[in-house]
Amino acid sequence: MTTQNTVIYIISDALGETAEFVSRAAVAQFLGVKIRIRRVPYVRDELHLEDIMEEAVAEQAVLVYTLVLQNLRDFLEEKAIEKGLKTVDILGPLISALASQTGLKPTHIPNIIHLLDEQYFRKVEAVEFAVKYDAGKDFRGVFYADVVLIGVSRTSKTPLSMYLAHKGLKAANIPLVPEVNPPEELFSISPKKVIGLTLRPELLNSIRTERLKTLGLGADSDYANLERIIQELEYGQSVMKRLGCPIIDVTSKAVEEIASMVLEILYKEDGNE
């Protein structure tokens, strides 16, 4: 018996793209047969499934599904047998095989691949943001940033911005220099999202001296002069106090440790709002 008009129902707890792709690949093997595909995404409960099954019975549809929740898969299969419908479980057998092979339990989180995609793209966007608004290239970035890092040169602003970006946070950073007034934009945002970075003068002197060596410059530059460094740090502290922002002493701290402190400050502030 040949059924010329066939319907496939794609049932998924996410978008159903995977099941549709597989179904279309299968349909392509049957020439001269009209096969209609209907996608039903975001199926998360038995009541929704029951409604779909009633419609599927009327069309004697083939049910192709990607459901990660075992109770929904069991319910669908049970009802399909009752109603005489054919089913194809795209994910179930592979999930079971991987669970058996790895000895691990699947998460059973619907739509998880799209959640991971969202995290990835948020991270990429944050990295691009950190590059665009690094070292005060564009002060308008403070309005769109999740956190704004300020401090004198070589206080880990850029590496910290990039590290936070990989955590999905948009970080802008602005260098503080005594001869240059801090941007007015900095005083137009909440001080709760501004974090000042400071460092012990002697260590900053050592860091800047090494920096000059790598650039092939002499260590007698004002950049590595201890008195100049103390002046810069005092200026930086005055700006931070004027803003009323949190201050972190990054002396002898790894970027990961500083980032952890930044996140703790930000989450604490969020919790107080």
C-alpha cells in the first residue's frame, strides 16, 4: 500500500531544527511522493503533547521527535501506540548510548545547545567590547559597560578587562593620568559599576622598569620614576574617592584573583539594588 500524501510532525522541546534536518534528508530519498513537514517547537509538558497527538491522528502523521525529558518521551511513545502512530526518536538512542559509554548521566536540560550558543556569542561580544573600549579609546563605552576599570598605567586594567570578557562581562577601562582630566562620562554613571585599581608604588616601579626594558628604552624615564609613580597613584586615589567607587589593591594578585574580587563586588551591588 502506498500513501502518496504523508505528513511528518517534528516535535521538540527546543526549536526542532535537528529533527527537521534529518527528516528532510530522509524525505529526499522518496521521489514523486508529497511529504509535508510540520514543526512543533518548545513542547515542555504532557498536555501540549496530548493536543499535538490528537491533530497527528487526524492526519495519520509520522512523529519525529527530539525530546530530552524521559517522561515526555515515554508519554509520547505510549500514546502513539494507543493511537497507531509511527514514531522516530532522534536523540533518545544516542543519549542512551553515550550514557552507557561514558558512565555519566545526561543533564536532561531542554534547549541546552541554544543556551550554550547564547553564552558563546555573549562572550564573543564582550571580548569585542573590551577591545573597542580599551585604554579610554572611546569614553562612550562607559554607558554600555557592565563594569568600568580605572587606574594608572600598568595596574592590570587591560588583562583584567579581557579576562572578565571571557566571563561574559562587558568591561571598559580608562587610564588615569595627572595631566589629563578624567572624562566627564565617568561621573555620569553609577559609581557602583566603576572599580578603581591601585598598586604598591615599589612594585609598579619594578613593573614599569621591566616594561621599558622590553621596549628597548632606558629605565631613567619619568614613566618608571618612583616619585612620579607615587604622584600618579595619589592622583588616581583622589579620582576614585571623588567618584566614590570601590578600590582594589592588585599588589601581588593574579588576574583570576582580581576578577573574582570584581565579580564579588558587582554581584553584591546587584543584590543591594
